[in-house]
Amino acid sequence: MSYPNYPNQPYQPQPQPNPSNTLSIVGIVLGCVAFLFCPPLFGIAGIICGAIATSKGERLGKTALGVSIAGLVVGMILGFVVFQGMQGI
């Protein structure tokens, strides 16, 4: 007996989101540190951790990405303002 509407593909389970948020938390911490200390270094490292965490399906991955981008941008602006104030211009 044949089953005409039955697909012949094997069962492939859907990837489950990663319950660990380790990379996300590292990305958030790096993004927060980037507000005050060396924004290019810590901000870019946080963006990389957030992007990897998002691709792995971590729950806080997008938050880490957002905090790291904000830390990079605001840290650069804050550093520019403080540097200009020190120069007296």
C-alpha cells in the first residue's frame, strides 16, 4: 500500500534557543564599560559578543547588541566633548 501525500524527508528538529546567556551578559557589560573607557575597543568587542549571542539564539542577544552600539556611540561623543573641553576650544 502506498501513501501518495506522505513526504519522504526525515524528521529534522527545529533548533532550540540557547538557555545560556553568557555571551549576552558579556556583551552588555562590555557595552556599559564602553560608555566611559576606550569605546572603540570595548564597544566593538561588545557588538561582536552581542552578534554571536543573537545568532546562537540567546534571549538577551539583541539587548547586548543595542547596549554595545549605544556604548560605542555615546562613549565616542562623550570622549570628544571631554577632549575638546580639556583643549579649551
